[in-house]
Amino acid sequence: MLKGIKNGTVTQKPKLPGYRDGGLSLVTYPAEERFWLQERLRLEYELKLSHNSYTLLQALVNPKVWLLSLIYFTLVIGLYGISFWLPQIIKGFSELLEEQQEFDFSS
């Protein structure tokens, strides 16, 4: 029987390096790796703070937001138009093809 499994249920958490209570733990890493990871996390946090954060009103008056929204809107409308009207377009082409074939045979 596998360790940690009893009556079909898991009774122990997996033994993975750096895994403790559902998250990564710096305790199991060597000191050099802990320092590197802590420094990396600090730099990423500082980089995150250095970026601008916008309010909803600032986002709504931003021209880039409006441009991207317009592009998205036109793509969605085009896709909906094709998906709704494609059967009619195909039917029209098939009727046109039938008319051309009838015309070719009658001459």
C-alpha cells in the first residue's frame, strides 16, 4: 500500500522540496537560494510599485482604451455578422451557381 493513502483518501501532503502547507517555504532552500529568491521578490515588488496605477475614470478617458475597445468591437461585430449571415450567403451562392449551370445547359 502507498504511504499517505488510506481507504482511497490522501492522509499526508506530498513531500516536495519547498512545499509546506500549500505554498512555497523558504526554509527548505539553501541560504544562497533563499537570498536570491528574496532579492528577486523584492525587485519585482519595487517594479510593480513603480508602474502607474489608474482609477476607473482615468482608464475611461484614456484614448488607448477607446482605440482598443473600438478594435475589439469591430472584430466581434464582424465575427457575429459572419456567423449569423454565413448560411444565407452560402444559400445565395448556391442559387447563383444553379442559375449559371441552368444557363450553360440551355444554350
